[in-house]
Amino acid sequence: MDNTELLLQELTDANGVSGHESDIAAIMKKHLEPVCDSISYDKLGSIIAAKKGSSAEPRVMIAGHMDEVGFVVSGITKSGFIKFLPLGGWWGHVALAQRIVVLTSKGPVIGVIGSTPPHILDPKARDKVMKIEDMFIDVGAKDNYDIEKRLGVSIGDAIVPHSPFTIMNHKKMYLGKAFDDRTGCGSVIEAMKKLKNIKHPNTVFGIGTVQEEVGLRGAGTAAFACDPDVAIVIDVGIAKDTPGVKGENPEKLGAGVAILVFDAGLIPNVKLKELVIDTAKKKKIPYCLSTMQRGATDAGRIHMVRQGIPSICIGVATRYIHGHTSIIYRNDYVNSIKLLVEVIKRLDKKTVKGLTQP
């Protein structure tokens, strides 16, 4: 594997559900500390790496969220089965029968999400989506095996998908968990590394936020902490290139950087959106315009901090987000880093001031 693949493997194979992102923050610190001027944290745990260019201002925030969707232990039966709650958005069909790892005080415990077998369900129940509350986790216990005492399982323990990073038969197609949003974390790391040797007319804050999947929480505290003049969020887009998706859609693997022009939490700053699109055109970076009727990104919280922050989200079209395993295309990820760096190079005082003033 090359450096791009090794970084994605390191980030995605690491575990960090919402509220438990410290391992991801440690990885980001390891990569960012050698190329940045300082590393700090907000009081929720978001990591903030600062790098000054030729000017202290404007202050440019680039952010990817560190947390992945997962679960938390909510109960343990006498027979040793685990009840659980979702951290982030899960659809019952996606969760059922998947391997997971419970992160206990005594170490990781492998298990599988189970439910009543369909063979003994009545016909009406078989036709319905199984609800999370009707599922359980089987860690191989039997005969009243005490998993609390023997395995260290406790209510509140984090539960993560078990899905190692894999290079597929098409060598630029990557399979793994947590691309939402470790691709964003990787983009922040790679962009900050490139900026070490590139002149830029601003100070850049490369940030890994916490708890995005449960309400964009770290985005607000991190933005308050670094007080940016403009913000670019890097997240995943929903790939619409699989069977069953209706209509002609530009958002597909290989279409280039997904530039989000509308979602449920953000109408991006118009001038910033035009600047991003213009940069992509001038630098011949492939892109597509993306919309998302439901759901939002960290930009939805960042743009409302203090007096308001011109914000936009760009990212990587991804198949099967909010599940155990997703697929991305390498070129889209690489191009998102290129576009991020090129936009940062254009964000001088005059340009940023012009985003909100005539």
C-alpha cells in the first residue's frame, strides 16, 4: 500500500464512535504536529491544529469529524446477551447480522447483532424492518455466562463495526468502515502537510471535530474556540450510482469532488460556493454539485457560531454510508484534497471580506 492507502487504513481501522474519539485524535495529532505551529483542543475533545501562512488573518477553518456511527451498551440480560442503543443514524436492515466489537474495560470483545430468526416470526413481522430495540448482541455466551465479570462488558461501553480497510479488485476502490468521516480527517491531515511547503495568505486551523453524528456538537465548540472568518467542512456525499436510485444523478464514484450546495442544515455562502466552483474549473479538478434533502454536516453548526461564518461542505461520494461497510473511489478523495488546498491559497483578506460585504 502507498501512503494514501496507509493513512486511510490507519484512520478507518481505528475505533471512534461519538463521544469516544480519543484514538482518532491521537492519530491526527501524530500526523499534524510535525507540520503545524500548535496543537490544542476544545473542551469536548475536538483537536485544533494551527498553521500560520504569510498573514495572521483571515482565519480559515477546515474540518472533518472524527466520530463514526456505532452503538452503546444499554443493558445485559441474565443469559449474557447485550441490548444496545444507536450512536448516529442506523437503519434496522443495515445493522442486523453484522459483526461488531464491544470496547470493554478488559479489551475488545467480538460479537454479532442478532434477532429472532425469521423462520419463527409470523408473516407480518417478517415483512417489517427490524427495529434496533428488538435486536441484541451475541458475544458467544451461554448458560448464564457472566459477561460483566468475565469479559468486562458494562452499560455505556462503546460498540463499533468490525470491517477492516480493504483494497477491492478495482485497485482504486476502497472498502471499509468509518469513511464517514475519516476521509475528512485524512483530507485535513494531507492538506496541512501540503501547506507546509506552499505559500498561503492566511492562518489555517485543521480540525477534527467530535460528536458530529449525534448533533454536530463538536463543530460548534471548535468553531467558537478558533473563531474563523471562513470555514470549509470535508465530509462524505451520498453516491447515487447503485441499482434502485431513481433519476439521473451527478453524484457518483469517479465524478470528482462533491460540492454540497444544499442540505437540511446549510445553505452555503453563495460567494464562497462560487469561489469553490471557480477554483475547481480553473485548476481542472473534476467536481459535481450535490444536494441532500435529509441530514446535515458540521457546516450546519459552524456557520451559526458567533456573528456567523461563511461556510461550505465538500467531500467524497460514498456508497452505503451509515452502515458497517462503505465504498469510496481513490481519485475522488485525492481531488478533494487538491481542491481544498487550492481554495485555501485564494482565501486572502480581500477575498474573505468580500464573502459577506459588498
